[in-house]
Amino acid sequence: MYDAAKVIPGLAIFVALVGFPIWYSFAGGPPAPKPEPRLPSAEKACLEPTAYMRASHMDLLGEWREAVVRRGEHYYTGRDGKKIERSLSRTCMGCHKSNADFCEQCHGYAGVKPDCWSCHVAPEGR
């Protein structure tokens, strides 16, 4: 009635495939150390809250690029009402001066390679 010669190897393959993510994570060793970017000491706060900047800075920079290049809007009003220039080089890199100490900490950890420096002048440590 049952074909054990096919069912048992099929179940073994199924269990191996379903359990693969668990076994792979154990075989990979410990996770990489959490990034600890060096924050600027001169400034008390960023232009937006820290949680927003960590999660959405790439979206904000993309919006800035579109606003400046496409619409000619060179100033941004933050949530606190403060008006600042939309400029990666002058605004962001004015505080976060070292690419190696700030940007690359998280980008390396996350495995992303932003293309900022294909157009912008690279900061120190790049």
C-alpha cells in the first residue's frame, strides 16, 4: 500500500530542507558585532529624530535629491520647524565628518553600498 522506499527518503529530504535555516544559522558562527558609529559631539540633535534617521535616512536623501535636482527646492523644514539647506556635503557631512567612523559602520553591517560618492565629494576616511 505505501511505498516506504520513496516515502522515507522524501520525509528525510523534507525535514532537511525545512530545518536548513536553523542549521545554517548555527553553522555560521556568532553574529557580527553591532555597529557603534561615532556620533558628532558638537551637535545635540539631528535634523530629524534618531529613530527616523536610522530607519529612513536613505528615503530622506532620495527625497532631497528629487527636490533639489528636479524641482529646485533647496531648503528643508524639519519637524521642529527648523529650516536647513538640502545638501549631503554641507548639511549631513558638516556634522558626520568621517565616512569610516559613521557611515561605513552601519552600511558595512547591513551589507549595503550607497552610491552617494559617485556624485558627491567623499568625506575624510573614505
